[in-house]
Amino acid sequence: MATRLTDLFGNTRIITGLLVNLFSSICIVFLNKWIYVHYGFPNMTLTLVHFVVTWLGLFLCQKMDIFSPKKLQPSKIIYLALSFCGFVVFTNLSLQNNTIGTYQLAKAMTTPVIIVVQTVYYRKTFSTKIKLTVVPITLGVILNSYYDVRFNLLGIVFATLGVLVTSLYQVWVGAKQHELQVNSMQLLYYQAPMSSAFLLLFVPFFEPLTGEGGIFGPWSLQALGMVLLSGVIAFLVNLSIYWIIGNTSAVTYNMFGHFKFCITLLGGYMLFEDPLSLNQGLGIVCTLVGILAYTHFKLAEQEEGKSRLAQRPNSSPV
């Protein structure tokens, strides 16, 4: 009986974590889009709010012993903090200037770009099967973008920059975690305030401080409430991702990611009435097939590698 209760409690915690991640990951896209469309809140300032709320949330987490901070030298993560600013700002600009469908599919290009970056600069090798998954992903994104009736050249530029900077950031995060021997929350705890400081310096040069559309402009309480809520949800996204990976498996996280991908696309077409042509639909299917194939081959290779390590005989000294 005690074992059953323990299993039930454990499953309930996992389901709760997955639901929090599902809710927060989808809400942050729709809420940010709503803030841009209905309030015109400045992009970089919204990103700054996200960074500050994330750091405050992590500060509370470490006070509650959810994780233990590790002292890091600022010089070791300065470029990571700058790339963090770039990837969030450009991703939000892509959301602001594109339909949710184009925004979401453009993010899928991160996988092919990471493969290219790691192959060219880190001399990492990938199997032919993994490389071939780049074809349907890229073709699907091109199909969707080309036939998007709300095609926006500026939006495509921001989406492209977002993909490039996001790819670099993700590669650097993995490298820094290995180099500094820290987990994602420990790294983000130092990275978030540093990124906030950088944005605080840049915001006055790119966005108005006062007047209509300015940071200290005449915003309604409803608008400010939505912005603060967006910051809290952004923190929940980061926290739930870390929790899911730590308490389930890579398979669960990836499969759940595909589910969120589909719901976000569907929600964009329903809530914001984004038009969808037949060719765009084919592009979405093509991209999703590529993503699923990549995940399947990648996880299969990881399992194969673990099996080889387990079967390797232990050598004892003579």
C-alpha cells in the first residue's frame, strides 16, 4: 500500500510538472503576442522584465534550497549573457512581426543550424540519418514562409537572426555547463542579472523612455499587469524545463515538446485568426516529420551508446 501511494505521489508530481510546462510554454507565446498586438509594449523592455523576474524567482528558489548557487567568474559567462540577450530579443521581435505559425516554424531551424555550428567549429560528427533530417525541416520552413499571406521581410530577418543567435547560445550553454561544472539553474542564476544589466544599458538607445510607447509612458494597470504576468510565466518556463529534464527523461521532454509545438500552431490560427493555406499546411507537416525523425534517430543513437558502455568489459590491473 505504501509503495502504491509513493508511486501515485511520484506520478502526480511528474504530471503536474508537465502540465505547468505545457501551460507556461504555450501561454508565454500567446501572452507576448497579445501584449505586442493590443498594447504595443516595447520589446527590449519586456525582455528586461523577463530577465529580472527570472533572477528574482531563482533567488527565491535558492533560498528555499531548490538548488545551490555556485560562484562563477563574470568574465567566464559575459559572452553567454550577451548571446542570451540577443536570442530572447530577436525571438520576441520575430513573434512581434510574424504570424505565430511562421514564428514557431522558424524556431525549428535551430536544430539544423546547431548541427552546422557544431560540425564546422567544434568538429563534432553526425550520422547521415541525422543530417538528412535537416532536409524536411528546412523545406517545411521555406514552404510555410514563402506561402504565408502575411509575409513580412522584416519579420523574416528577425526570425533568421533569432535562429542564429539562439543556436549559438544553446551550443555555448552546453559547453559552459561542462566547462564550469554547473547545471542550468546555477548558470542562469548568474547569467540573468548580467543580461539584465546589458539590456538596461541598451534600452535607452533603442526604445523611448517617456511618451506614447515609452518605458515610463502612460501604461494602463491592465497592460502593466499583463507584462508582469508575462515575466512570471517566463520564469515558470525556465523552471519547469529544468525540473522535467531532471525528473523524467530526454524522451519525455522531446515528445512533450512536439505536443506543445502542434498546440501552439493550432492556437495561433484560432486565437489570432492567422490564415493557413494548403502549402503552409504541407510545410508544417514536413517540418514536424523532420523534427520527429531527428528526435527518433538522436535518442536511438544515445541508447545505442549507453548499451555499448554497459557491455564494455571492465579491465582489471594485472
